[in-house]
Amino acid sequence: MTRKTARALAVQLLYSSEMTGKSPEETLETFFEPEHYASLTAEGDTFCEMPAQKQLDYITAVLKSATEHREELDGHIARCATGWRLERISAAVSAILRCAMCEIMFMDDVPTGVAVNEAVDLAKEYGEDGAAGFVNGVLGAFARGEAQSAE
């Protein structure tokens, strides 16, 4: 399984956790039960193979970071999504933004440009019309802000 696929799973799991109110641990446990995961193969290539330990570690790290730092991440989203209230941003796009911001902030092995580009691709796949441009704009503003604050 590629990092790209693991990233898509992380976004889906964050979305699921937020929609159901389940903890990250409970979400991970039920989602990756072999019988449940095998039942998802009909939904697409994302589920054609079970993640290896390296991908599970990545998915777990993103899901837990996004949950633990949700308030901070939402503050960044609110600051960078000029003219948008958080309530207006779809749950899927919010999950994509939170995951990408976690990669930028907490994962040294993920270059900022990769996190942004992958998030834009996920927004094209899971977001509504215009979501990719919105995600690009928010993450671009966030990345520029992070770069300036590091100087």
C-alpha cells in the first residue's frame, strides 16, 4: 500500500470518527477488523489490500494528531479560509484540511508541497465542485504562514 492510499484512508477514518463521535482508537479497531475491511473491497482500489504496519502507524498518527489538535487546526483553518465560517466547510473537506495540516505541522518526513498536492487530489476525489481550489488556497495560506512564523 502506498502513502497516497494510506493518506486517503486517514482522511476517511477522520471523517468517520467525527461523524460517529467514536474515539480514534475505536474507529481504527472496528475499521480494520478483517471481515469489515474485506467487505470494503467492492468500494474501490483503496481497500484492495490491508495496510502494512508502516502505513497503519502513519494512519494512526494522523488520526490521533488531528483529533488531539482539532481546536488548533480549526483555528488555522478559520484564519486561512478567508470569508468562510467553519460551519460552511463540508465535513469531508475539513477532514482533508486537518490531515494535511497535521502532516505539515507534525510529520517531518512529509514535505509541505506533497501534503498540499495530495490534499488537493483528495479534495478532487471526495469534495464537492470547487473543493480542490479551496483546499489549495487554505493550505497555501497556511504553509506561507508557517514558513513566515519559522523565520
